[in-house]
Amino acid sequence: LAVDYLTCVLAFILEWKEDWKLLVWLFWQRLLYRQVMYYIAAKSLFAALRGRSVAWGKVERKATIPMGR
């Protein structure tokens, strides 16, 4: 984790015009976002191993927009 932070700081040094406040979000991205992505990847892997097809779901069409505008 320390090497990850140091490489990010190095990247910000190389891109000196970048907003350094963005480094604060790096901690939260590593802590929360990655854990959610690991959960999603594991869930989809187990679904694939079971042979189940996973989709976004079907959108029900209602035709509620009036024509002729």
C-alpha cells in the first residue's frame, strides 16, 4: 500500500499541474471501491461457474411518450 501511495505521489509530481487534493480520494478509492469491485467479480465468477446467465434485466416498454411534438 505504501508503494502504491508513493507511485501516486510520483505521478502527481510528474504532472505538476494536477490538483493535489485528488490524492485524498485515493485512500477511499483503495478502501471502498476496490472491495466493491472484488465482491462483484467474485459474484459473477460464482454465477459463471454455476452456469447461470447474468444479464442487466429486461426493460419493460410502456409507450408513454406522446407522439407528434
